[in-house]
Amino acid sequence: MRPYFALVPVIIFLLLATGHAIRSGVQPEDAGYVVLRVADNLRQGQGPVFNPGERVDLIDSPLWLAFLTLAGGGEHAPLIAQATGLLLGTFVLLLALVSPRLAVAGACASLFVALDGAFATRATSGTSVTLAALYLLLLAALLQRPRNRTAIPRDLTLAAAIAPLVRPELALVVGPAVFGWAWSERRRQAWWPCVALCGSVTCFWIARRFLFDGVPAYWQPWPPTAIGITSGIRALAEFLGHRPVLVLGALGALWCWVRGTRLPARQTGLVGGLVGLAIFMTLPAAGGDVERGLLALLPLGCVLAVESVARATRTRIGLVVTLLLVVATPSWTWKVRTTHPETHAAYARVGQWLRTHARPGTVVGAREVGALAYYSGLRVEDVLGQASPRVAAARRVGAPRPFAHAAADFAPMLRQEPDVVLRGENDPVPSPAVYVPSLDAVPAALRSRLTPYRWAGSPVWRAPGGGLEDAAGPVP
């Protein structure tokens, strides 16, 4: 493969990701701001919490959280997170390009990843998607290296140890991957300490991730309900349906198995771990986080799928046929982050305004609370209960509901009686007996399509001179 070909997928990826970031106001998504808020609290000595004094597991990647904590806060922190995501995404494409032994297979895999619209949008989300994807590609490369018969595999031992730091659920991949390799090389006794480490680390981190101090980390009950499983399977089917190259790779592997040629021993455990993690990701949160989790598996999945097609066809013609699917990839995989991207940026602007205009101790309720909490420094209550343990507890008491229906239900959040509620264009209207519109308080240029409501019992805004005000006017 000519060296300059590496520029093609990188340029495509950077154009798609940067274009999406510009249309979204150069703002991370809500989950990205949530991590930035936790990093701020950790830096200030309040611990890895979202609202000070509340314990809820919001750390999808301890390593990513550590990086954001050391990178510093302030108004430039979101931009640093987005730029780092683009850099890691570039490394992912380059590694996908050189990983397969057949050069044209690497070209196909890197182009599929570069043109995937969902992967491009998540690169600037401020989350750990690209970091997890890079780790999985590096793990696959380590599994392909020749090993000494007696020496302890220190590189894989280290990879097994840091997997939960990249993402806790990645331990589900590392365990089967190392076990599959050790089983195929069972004469090498030095491998089994690494397998034991993988097993213990997997059990510890998965237990901690989904049972945080006795409080489930997701508002959807664990074990999941039938509604959650159905929604997750539907989201998984949609994810695979938009990426036919993964389906072709699975069919190619099945054909090789029928023909009597199995996967290389080095890949058997890795593929099993990826399948297990994909199934596991369909269970929590009623399918709401399926795509975000699966996108971390996408680059390695594309590499394995294209290699599977190459083994099944034993010719480059099959790879060329799969390459034709690249033309339709962006239209199948592209999804806008919100119906109106300017609304996403409005949360950040309103959060900055609340920092100087809301009374101390004000509690804000909204659908997206990451940017509001990060810029305002106030306590917030989110609709789904993913950041608020009180809303999560209220949802677990009620009957399970699909993710789409739960996201449109403001009742559990309103029961917490926040002082200010931000309503989007399609969100339900709070009860007029409790909340009154406050359109004159927040400038229209800042709130865009958001409508602020305040608690009817007492004002929540500062007086024009910087003091407080009550129902009778400013407080001297």
C-alpha cells in the first residue's frame, strides 16, 4: 500500500467530524460535558461526583477522566476534549490501515471507519469512544505478535490490567481474548497468570460498574426487563443493518466454518469477547446507550469483517465488492445529534448565563444537564436520572418503559422540585400551578428554542445590581 494512501481516510474522517462539530456549535455532546463536570469536581477535591455530595457512577472511562482532570478546566476544556478525540480517531484509522496482513483489506477497513457518520460524530463528543476503539486495535495487534515459550507476556498482562481503566466493560473482551490465545498455546504455562489476572479484573470492574455502592448505575433496573432487552436488540439490529460489511464478515466467517477452515487461533477468543460485549451492551438503559458503546467496537469489527471476507473468497475480488459498499456508508450511518443543533449549544450559553444570574443554591432541571452543570456550577436534575440518583430512584419504582418514552417523561424529574426548568420545543409543559414561564429573564438570543420556567413560589434570579430579589423586589 502506498504511504500517501493513508491520507485519504484521515482527510475524509477529519472533514466529516469537523463539519459536524461546526454545525453543533463546536460543543461536545451532553455525556462529554458530564465527564468534564466530574473532572472539575475531582480537581477541586470534591471527588469523582457530578453534583457535590451525591454518589452515582458516571465514569465511563477512568483513564479519560484522568486526562481531562490533568488537562485543566475552564472554557477551553471542551475544545481540548474534542481535539483529542480527533487525534485519537486519526490514530484509529492509521492502525486499522496497517493491521491486516493484506494491504487492500486494511484500505477497505480504514475507509469504512472514516466514512462512518456515527463514528465521525462521536469523535467530537468529548467521551472515550475513540480511546476505547484505539485500545481494542492495539490489543488485536498484541495478540498477533510471536511469543517466547517460557517468558511471561508482560505486554498482554499490562493490556489486561489497563483495560478497565479505558472502559470497565472492555474487561469482557480482554478476558476471552487472552484465554483463547492461552488455550491455543496451552503448553506455555506462563500464559495462565495472565488469564487469571484477566478473570479477576473482569469480575471486579464489571461488578463495580453496574452496582455502584449498592446503587445501580443505570435507571433501568438490573437485571434488565423485557422492555429493555427488546429495545436493546432493536437498536443492535439497526446498528448492524446500517453497516452491511459487518454482516458480510459474519457470513464469511460462517462460510469458512462450514467449509472446515476456522478462524485463526489468535482471533477466536477476541471475536468471542467482542460478540459477548455487543450482547451485553444491549441490556442496560433500555437500549439507550447501545450505539455509543458499539461504536467503540466498530473499527476492530470492520478489520475482522474485511479479513473474514478475504478468507472466504480467497481473492481480492471479494474485497473490491465490499469496497463498493463504501459509497453508501455515509447515508446509512449518518445521524444528526439533535433535531436542532443550535439547541445543543443553547444549553452551554444558558449555563454560562445562570452562573452570574441565578441565586446561589438554585437547582436546575432539564433534558441535557451536562453543559448546564459544567458552566453554571449549580446542582441539576436530569430527565432520565442518569446523573441524578433521586430521579433514578423514582424511575426504578415505576413500571419499566422504553427509552424513547422515558426520555419524554418529565414527571420523575419534576417531583424533585427544581427551581428552574428548561423545556425544549417538543418537551412537555410543566404544571402552571407550580411553574411559570420566565421568558423575560433569559435573553432570547441565548436560550434559542429553550423555554425557561421558574418555581412559582419564589423568584430565582439575582437583582440587576447583583443582589438577590424576593417577591417584593430586590433585597437590600
